[in-house]
Amino acid sequence: MQPKPPKSTKSIEAITRAPDQLGQALERFRRLKDLSQSSLAMSAGIRQATVSNTEKGLGKTEINTLFAICAALGLEVVLRERPK
């Protein structure tokens, strides 16, 4: 009997070019993981209001905060050239 292949994990990508798009993408990933803003904030070491403002694209979110949110969601940042 052969072992079963591992379950495939679906890769989801989000291309964002503006703060509000990034916020919406982060919210989608948070909801996919069934996390509240408060639980995400606790995992990222930030305030719930910061998560809310980031998801809405409000204010000027610090880069360290974005990386903390991404890390708490198990995400990574990939930079690439825009297609022409």
C-alpha cells in the first residue's frame, strides 16, 4: 500500500498597489484564518485599533507594524516589478 500524498495547500496571493488595497487583503487573510482583530493584534504585539486602521487603509502604518501583522498571519512580503 502506497502512502497518501500530502494534502495540497492552496496558495492565495494578493496584489496590492495602494494602502487601502493592502488593508483589504490583510483583512481577507485574517478572516480566512478565522481571527478577530483583537486576537491578531495580540499575536502581532500591537493594538486592536492599529489592526482596524491598517485594514481600512487609514493613517500611516509603520513598516514594522506591517511586518508584525504579516508574521502573525503567516504571510511574507514579495516584491516584483509591475507588468507593463
